[in-house]
Amino acid sequence: MPTNPMHRQVLLLATAQALFQTVSVMVMTVGGLAGAAVAPTPQLATLPIAAMFLGTAVATMPAAGWMARAGRRAGFLAGALLGVTAGLLAAAGMWIGSLWMLSAGTFLAGAYQAFAQFYRFAAGEVADDAFRPRAISLVMAGGVIAAVLGPLLARWGGPMLSTAYAGAFLLMSIASLVAAGVLLGLRVPAPAAATGQAGRPLPQIMRQPAYLAALFGAATGYGVMILAMTATPLAMAHHQHPLSEAATVIQLHVLGMFVPSFFTGSLISRFGVLRVMLAGVALLAGHVLISLTGTAFHSFAGALVLLGVGWNFLYIGGTTLLTTTYSPAEKGRAQAANDLSIFIVGLVSSLVAAPLLQALGWQTLNLVLLPWLAATGVVLAALGISRARLAVVAR
């Protein structure tokens, strides 16, 4: 355990992130397959995954508001306990064959996610200015453990009980309970006392070019990633790949999402946040190109690794850029609006994944992502050009 209090708090947040992300990865790995087992039609197979993102979208603003009053620790503990309940309810849904109860459980897992998404902002709050980009990056790196643990528990828990996938959801509850124990040691500083300034109205904050670019970049990374990741297990099953291979591909994907977090902060410090985000766009385009090479295991694996790394650069880059656009008095509203927007995009992406996969097939589904990526690249490049011009004028 690090002796520096700042580093200790970042370690606790990274551990909590690993456990939360394990729950999220398990839902992404088995949610569509579990949904397909109890859904009346194939189009509803990804409803449990969509319910998770709906839970996040619904709970994000209330979570932010409550933590502004009660503190990060209380909110994070409440979120972990929601995760415990989520796993129990989803397992019960599988036992009675109810898609709606299963989806209610994953909805609560989404509410857990609404609280847990603020771990990365809490890392910025416990770190000083010099350590902040790395602190955010290191907390996100907790997902490396989830990359190994999530698919492993999903693969182990899927057939563990006589009712398929019920065991995986029970293991989700256990992971959430452990996360609650870890968070008991968290100490996030209370917000600085107000100085009479209430901050700008939210629309004014959100109209800033940097805020819009941060939001659009992170939402693109998240939406593209969720759409492809949600469709992957179903596409692999359609092409006769067993659950073990689908779990391995998801595992490689999640490693791609979080292993770069060990150095993303350093890359941002060296090359600038906009260059790193543009590299993320290029990597997501690479995912699309590799997906066009076929439906063999190596094509799925290669595409999903690039999908993960591209998400990492856009999401961490977007978070870092966002932290430059608001004052301490404005952070709650600015962060919540950002995350709510991102998870609405994730919700839509998860809802349309199964219908688009069925209508278009795996390769065409990915191909139609290219215009979205091109638009994101234009937005980020335009902000970079604008900043460069302002720098010249300032000289």
C-alpha cells in the first residue's frame, strides 16, 4: 500500500474501478446471451444490456446531485450496494425465465455504473495538478483486472448452476460486495467552500468549444465501442464460435480498453490531448477495417483489440479535456451532463445493436460507423486549428 495519501486514494479508486468494471464486463459478455435464452424474439436479445445503459442514464444526474451533498464516499458505497442487488435480481430473472426481471437487474447494474463513472473524476479531486492526468489514467487502468476477471467469471459462472447464466449474475453480486468493502477506506476531500460564485449556467458551460469536443469525442468512443462490443458475442455465435471463444475476444477487447491507461496520461502530457484523441479516432477506423477481413476468430480478436484502444484514447482524452472547461463550483453539473449524454449514446447503441446485426450483418454494421468517426475527427481537428490560431495571435 503506498504511503503517500494521494497515491493511496488513487489505488483504492483503481481497485474499486476494477471490481465495478468486472461487473460491467460480465453484463456485456453474457447479457446478450442470457437475454437470447429468455427473450421471446431475437430482436430483444440485447435488452438486458440496453437496460444497463438506461439505468446509467436515469441515475447519472441524481447520483451527481446526491454526491454533491453527501460526498463521494457515500455515493460510491450506495452504488456498490446497488450492484449487489442487481446481481441477485438478474439471477432470479434467469431462474424464472423472465426477460423483464433480468433486465431490471441489469438496470440496477447501470445505476451502479452511474455512481462508479465518477471514480475517474474523484481521482482528479484527490490528485494535485501535476499528477491529475496520470491519476485519472491509473484509475481507468483498474479495468485491466476486469479484463481478466470479468470474462473468466462469466465463463465460469455461465454453466455453474443448472439455470444457465444465473451463476454469473450471483458472482456479480459478490464482486460488488467486495467493492463496497474497498470503498469504506476512501477519503475524498470535500469541495472547497463557495466564494459567492455559483458558477455559470449549464448551457453556457456546454457551449464552450472544448466542452463540446470533449463530449463528442468521448461519446463517439463510447457509442462505437458499445455498438460493436454488444454485437460481438451474438455475431460470433451466429458464425458458430463457442462461448469460450467469445469470452476470449471480449477479454482481449477489455485489455485493449484498459492496458493503455498505464501510459495514456503520459501520452497526453507529451503530445497533447487532441492528438491523442485523434489517434483514438484512427484506431477505431482500424477496427472497422479489420472487421471487414472476415468472421474468423482472429478477425474478431484483432478488430476488438483496436476497438478497445481507440475507446481508451477518446474516453480518457475526453475526460482530461473536460476537466479544463469548468470551475469547482460548476463541476457537478458539468460532469453529470457529460456522463448523461455519453450514456444516452451508449443506451441507443446497445438497443440498436441486435436489430442492426440482424439486418446488416457484422461487417456492414461496422462499415456504417465510418461517417460517425469522420465527423469526430473533423470536430477535434477544428478545435486544434482554432487553438493554434489563438496561440499565434497571443504571441
